[in-house]
Amino acid sequence: MTIVPGQISGRLRLPTTGKYSQPRKAKPYSRRPLAPIVTAITVFIMAQGIARGGTVALTLSGATINGTSPSYSTGFGAVNGLGVGTPGAGITVMTSGVSGGALYSLNYNLTISGEPAPHTATVTAYVSTNFSKPTILILETCYPSSACSGASGFATLSTIPASPTPVIPSPGVSDGTYTASLGLFVASANGASSSGSDSATITFVATDTSNGKTSTVTLALNNPSENIQTAVGLQLATATGGLPVSPGADFAMNFGNVNGIGVGPGVGLSVVPAAGGVIYSTPYLIQPSFSGFSSTTASVEVYVSVGFAHPTILQLEDAAASGGPYSAISTSSAPQTSITASSTTGSSLTRYLGLFVSSVNGPTAFTGSDNATLTYTLTVP
């Protein structure tokens, strides 16, 4: 007898009882496959194939985001290291808590999706093409956006592809749209190549935590390009032991009651003898700031732009030390009185403002209130 898979064939001899019996041929036999078992195995294999083939997708969006996946663009436009001026639409600027510059920020959305849903994914990013001025312009990230109102919520973006910065960190998030913030730190630097246009590119990578599948998109910062502009600022402030300097649209200082012989000076004032009267003196701070200039030093000048009504009785003077020598401050815008020709940005220069009070008596004497205005000029070459 011969046996083959699914079939049995051959000849079969039967016993006889003395009579002749005709041999009978055996009928072919086919073995049917175990359909239910094979079907179950097939379904299992297909399910495994779908899991391995799952994908994750990442898209960017927002009021300031242009383009479509996988290439997007945005930009901060005009920026400066002092954070002065009005930022572009959708952009905020922070100076409080920022050392050595200003931080500009904009919000954007990251949308995670894919097949089959749902996913859990993380997002990382790195600067794939850096600025040509990497010490002046530095990209930062913050997530979630609710934590991005202060500079402390931001972290510097990596420039190394193998060590990207977490944007949405582990354990990740499920399918949906999430808002993060992109920051641009602008240093208040001066010197060669500290201003002008620049651009960079960020690469974002979403990673499915279940299978390691990734989705990559880029964000080019060239729409508009970052345009580093020059900026200047000049502040006055209270010095230790001096009269208070009140900030405002214009700074203010009040010498209070004074007289020609220096009796009873107010708190924060000292009296210096002078010919024909006395000088009431107070220290104060001059704080210049400038950014984006080729020069690293600047000059500060001052003049009396609105004089006292009684200039022969009251006169404003300037000195580098509390004891003098004091010199009368110019009452003309040209030339002005020079304070310094070599100030640096972010420095605090202590000067002494003197108010000369005449001790004259007679018809030319004056008692009562009076005021004047000083105008300071910061000039950067």
C-alpha cells in the first residue's frame, strides 16, 4: 500500500470462504485541512503585522507658523538685546530675570497622530542649522505654554542631533494638539558683527513610545529672518546714601528745603562750602545700556534743558566725587557737560549732583520754590 499526504491508494485483499471473491479496489481518501485552526493562525499573523507597521505623525501650527509638513517656517523679525520697542504680532519679550540680554518668545502647536490610534509619543528638537551669530542669538524651548510666562521656564535647544532637547518629555502624551513656546535669546552685545540679519533651522522628532517609529519635521526661522537691530537705553537710579530717584516718563529728584548757609540738609544730602553760598550734594547712578553697535563704549553728556526761574540764586553742578570739584552744568545743548566718554553697556556710573544755593541778601535774594530739568544724552559711535 502506498500512502501520500491527503490520499490513500492501493489494492486490498479480502479473506474468502471457499468461493471465489473478486478483489475490490479501495476508494481514494482525501484528508481535509483543519480550517478553523489555520484561520486562527492567519488572523494572529495579520494582527502582528499591523502592530509592527504602525506610524506616528507630527505637524506644527499656530498664528506665526507657515508651511505644511514636513517643512515649516516662522520668524521673530526685528529684535534687540535690550528688548525695547514693540515686538511683532504674536511675540512677547521678556527682560526681567534675563541676564545679559532679552528673551523673545512665540507659541506654537504640536499635533501628534497616526495609524493605528491612539499613540503615546515624545517630542525632541535640536538646532540642525545654527545662526551665524551663535553667541548673540540662542534658541530656547518651553513646555507647556502655561509655564512660559517667565524666562526661568525656558531651556536652551541642543545643537547636537544625537543629544536633542526634550520638548514633550517622557512618558509622552497621547494623540492630540499641545502648545509649546519657542524662545529666542538676544544678547546685549556690542562689537563687530553684532547686528544684521540671521536665520536658523530647528528639527523636531516625534517618537512613538510603543514601537520607536518616528516622524520628523523642520522649522526654518527665516520668515521673517531675525534682524538684530541697534538699541540704546539710559536710566537714572538711587545711589546708596543719596536722594531717592523716582522713575517715570521723566526721572525726578527733590532737594527739599535748602538755604544759602547749609543749615539742616535733608536725608541723602551733604553740604560742600562754595564761594558766595553752599552746594547741596547727592550721589546718584547713571546706567547706560546699548546693544548691536560696533563700538563697545559710549559717551554720556548732560545739560540744563529747563533752567531755574532764579538762576543767580540756584545753579546745578556736577562732580565725580562727593567733595568736588564741582562745575556748573551747561545750559546749552551744544556743547553739553561731559559725564564720561567711555561708558560700557550695563554699567552703573556714580556721579554727584550739586545744587548751589547763593547766600546773597538784599533786593536780589529769593525764597520759595523753584525747579529745573536736566537732559542726559547717550551717544554710541
